[in-house]
Amino acid sequence: MTDEAPVMIIDDEEHLRVTLGQTLELAGYRPLPFPSAEQALATLDRDFSGVVISDIRMPGMDGMSLLREIRQRDPDLPVVLITGHGDVSTAVEAMREGAWDFLEKPFPGERLGEVVRRGVEKRRLSLENRFLKAELEAQQTAPGPRLVGRTPAIKRLSSMVQRISQVEADVLLFGETGAGKDLVARAIHERSARGGKPFVAINCGAVPESTIESELFGHEKGAFTGAVERRIGKFEHAAGGTVFLDEIESMPLALQVKLLRVLQERQVERLGSNTPVTLDIRVIAATKIDLKTAAEAGEFREDLYYRLNVVTLMIPPLRERREDIPLLFHHFAAVAASRSGMEAPPLDAAGVTALLAHDWPGNARELRNLAERYVLLGSTCDYRLDALMEGVGSDGGELPLPQQVELFEKQLVSQSLARHHGRINEVCEHLGLPRKTLYDKLKKHALKPDDYRQRPDTSATP
């Protein structure tokens, strides 16, 4: 989508501005001619989506001074310098100062077109990654873990998390493996009045059946062989806070009876004790299976299911919110880069396509692992994301090409709407689309400009 990308042409000679403009216009770009560097700088901002081409020798501010000024304003903006007096030392100095490329007059139109094409692609990648970073920073206003994303599914989940966190109700989370149940549970806890108290997470499938009762409820000294001292259980330890029971479908049926009593009475008795301990806790349970179906099959207690099913949150799998994948990947890569002290390489168009095409059976956990590999090992693959995604599509999860194209187009239109806060004229200009064509695409992808317009207060949205 390089059509109509803007290209500033700065030269004091009018005939050269006209000639370069015609060459670039034929190549599908939108030339913006200026007779001086000062006039060009007056119109340049950080959202400029194209390339700057400038002569070096000009009256007033010359090309090298212009380059330095642009580098101070925005070091990611590609600047191409041209001159009829070029020599090796000038070229070396220009490249050392950060010029994108250097052209010596006369040069063929094909050479100019290739330089501009690469510059426009670099600029778009820079702006996309800058936008993703800004969007992540904007989502850091809520306390606790962030629910990263802007699709309707994740916005609904974020809204429910915000609402539920303000009431004292037990919650059941339903989602596939790796979908983020632990993160949602922590988000509910941190945003509630219990946020400063303990968050105690228990994986019911990882604790041996022989010790899980003691682990949850505690025991007195001498309660059983090996109980040499009193032990406070997880429920009691979470006083004032939240207990998170992950994979609750794995809890033994015999223990489910005792858990039901704890939930109803908010009291627990340690093994070997007849004295109840009053609990001030909130319980959040999580499952990856349909507990109602399990209860009907006799694999889960029906009464416990209905006790837990007061409020149920469905966590969407990653394949149902594909537009969030690049944003999530950028977030995970940034976290990995911060932790390792390494640089997170920007995503290119091929990388975004590979991310959108994969079915992500491991959901956000699989995406996070890939982002970490990309940061740690990407240099060994020349930062080619597809080189790290071994086996993508080998299980039949790869999307057909038409669907990949649709997803990629929707992603670009959505990001442009967000960047320009739903302003149609600016989106048309940015994407190089006629107004009617843009409206057709908005309708096809069910995108609404109003959803991207700035609100007076967005602090309630994670």
C-alpha cells in the first residue's frame, strides 16, 4: 500500500522539482514540492508518512543542516540527499549524519523510485511500531495486569473485569489453555478493594491428590503421619485477598464437597481440628472445559458448579481476536527486551502476515513464547519471524490466502482509524483511498469510526 505516499521534494531549482515530481507521481507517490528547507520544515510533523528528498546545496538552510534538524525532530524519518557536486566525502558525511540514502545527479528514475519505495516501507513500519508502542502505553492506566487489545471481544472482557472487580462476587473464568485466565484473575483482584492483599493461585491439576486438602485448608500438628507442626492452608493464608483455583475441573470429587461448604459458609477447618476459621476471601475459579457438561456426566459436582456459576467470564481465544495479535506481540516483545536487555526488532509486513495466518492453538502463551524467541534468537534468522515459526500451518491451522489478505487489510484500516481517532479525511489520506472505497471497506470489516474517536475519559478501559 505505497500508493499516494507523500514525498517532500526540496530544491531551489523549479525545473528539478517539477521533473522529480512527475517521476514520483508516475510511480504512484504524491509529490510535495518546496523551494526551501525552511518552508518544508514548517509543514513537517511526526506523523508524516513518507520520505524527504532534498538537494544539499541550497541558499539559506542547506541539505545537511536540514538533515540534522529532521533527525532531531524525528530520527526515524527517511531523508534522501541529492547533489550535482557529490563526492565520496560528502556521501560519507551524509550517511554518518543519518541520511537514508545519497543520490548524485544525474540519476535514473528507476534508482529514485527504488530508494523512495524502500524509504516509504521503512517509514510505515516505523510509524506502525510507534503506534503500537503508544497504544500499549495508553493501556497502562489501569492498575494491575493489562488486558491488551482493541477488538470488541477484548473490550467487552475489559469492561466486565472493571465492573466485576468492584463487587464482592465469586467468579468463574472459562477459556482455552493459554488464553490468559490467570492474567484476568489477577486483573480482577488488583482492581478490586482487595488489591493490596494476597493473591493466592493454586493449580488444582498440579497438586497431588494426597496433599491437596492439606494444601488448601491446612492442618494441625499430628493430624496425620508427617504433620510435625501446624500448617496454615492457602485459603487461610489469603486473608483479605483472593484465592484463584485454576483447572478446578481437576479437583477430586471428594474435595469438591468440602470446597462447596467453604464457599457457602466462608469458614474452613484445618485437618485435625474441630474449630472453624472464618475466612475473608474472594474465590475466582478457572476451567478449560464446560463444567455443566462435566456435571451432567458425573465428572464434576453439579451443586458446586451452580455455586461457582454466579458470574462467568468467557475469555476469547486468540484466533477470535486476530486484530489484537500484532499489538500483543509487540507487548510481549517489549517485555522480553526489557527483561533481557536486548533490542526488540520491529515487525515487517511479512511478519504481521505470518502472525495473522497462524491459528494459535496455544493462544497468548504461544504468542508470548514466540515473541521471546524473536527477541533472543531473531538475529540468527535475520529477524525473519517466519523463520522462527516452525511448523506454522502444518496442523492445518494456516489460513487460506484470501482470508490472510482480508485480515491484513482489516488490520491496516483499524490501525489507521485508531491513529487518526476516527477522522475519515485523515484516514483516506493516510491509506491513499477514495472516501467511497474507505466506506466500503469499513462496512465489509464492520469497523465504526465512532469506536476510535477520543473520549473525554478512558481511564475505565484497560
